[in-house]
Amino acid sequence: MGNLLGKEKPLKEVLRENKRMITRAIRELDRERTSLEREEKRLTIEIKKMAKENQMNAVKIMAKDLVRTRAHVTKFIEMRSHLQSCGLKLQTVKSHQAMGDAMKSTTKAMMKMNKAVNTPKLSKMMAEFERENMKSEMMQEIMGDMLDDAMEQPGDEEEQDQIVSQVLDEIGIEFNEEVPDAPSMMNTQVSSGPGKVSVAAGGVGGGNDTGGGGGGGGNDSALNDLEARLNNLNKDD
């Protein structure tokens, strides 16, 4: 009926019709098998009844009928199994056809997306993002250094060194063992009591004023370097 007008049926429609036909055939086989099973039970009851009445000729005839009925039931079960196998094969073909359609539509979508993407524009946008991100990081670093310098009090560094020395003194750890590269000539005795530790003066010692001044100069040079790099980026824009 589908080809009366000269139009070819799509594969999906053909698979649907075949699957419907197989399902209908399986239902018919199940009905016939159920009918034969009922006939088998009836013959069994009749055979027992005839045997009690000692009608052996009728028993033999009905026994042959019972054997044929059981054979047909077995054949129907076998045919049903074959039909189910065909249905599974059709379902597999349908799944392959659906997967092919999905891959085809996905390929078309990817082609459209690749044509829509402007590679030079995307590269320029990524370069601008990288430059702006670098400027933001440098501004954050400059602001952090400025806040540290503004919030620092004159005696904070000495107090920090004192706290570190006290902690090392309490846990009984030799600081020179943790830092083997520290120069041994600059070690100072933190405490003269037994079990106390010696700490390198260059690491956590009290420190003199000249060391603090040198550290401040290093921070200023780093801050100036960051500002110069930020100005160079602004010039590039």
C-alpha cells in the first residue's frame, strides 16, 4: 500500500510495520498454545476417566492425540522464540538507524558552529583578556604592598621575630637542622637554659636596624618595578 503512489517508505516506517507484524504473530501463537494446553488438560482428564472404565481402545486413541498436542505445544514455543529473535534483530537495526541519524545531525551542527566561529577575532579577544588579567594581578599586588606598608607598625618585625623564637624555644627544635643552608657564623644563642635551641640571626633573630632598612629598600624597588610594568601595559593599550 505504501508504494501505490510511487513513494518509497522510509526505513523507520518499514521497521515499525515489521515489528508490528511480528508482535501480532507472537500474540496469535500464544493464543493457539494456550488453547492446546487446555486441550491437553482435557485429554489427560478423559484418559484417566476412560482408564477407570476399562475402555483401553479409547485410552490408546486419546493418548496418541495427547502426544500430538504436546508436540504442537513444543513447536509453538519454538516458533515464538524465533519470532522474538527476529524482533530483537529489527530493534537492533532501528537503533543503528537512529544512531546514524543522530551522528548526521550532530555533524551538521558542528559544521555550522565551526563556520560561525571567527578564529582571528577569538585570538584577539583571548590576547586582550590575558593582558587585562595581567594588569589586574599587578594592580592587586601593588595595592597589597601599599596596604602592608601602611598597616605596618615600627615594632612589628621585632615582635614577630620574638614570637617565632619563643615557639622554637618551646618545642625544642634546632632551627639550623631545619635550614641546613643557614650560615653557622651568624647563630646566636636564644636561651642559655638546658634543652634550649640556638637560632640563626639571619633567619629569626632580633635583627638590627640596618637589616630592616635593607628590607624596606628591597620592597620599594619591587614596587617600582611593578609600577613600571603596569605603565608599559597601559602604553600598549
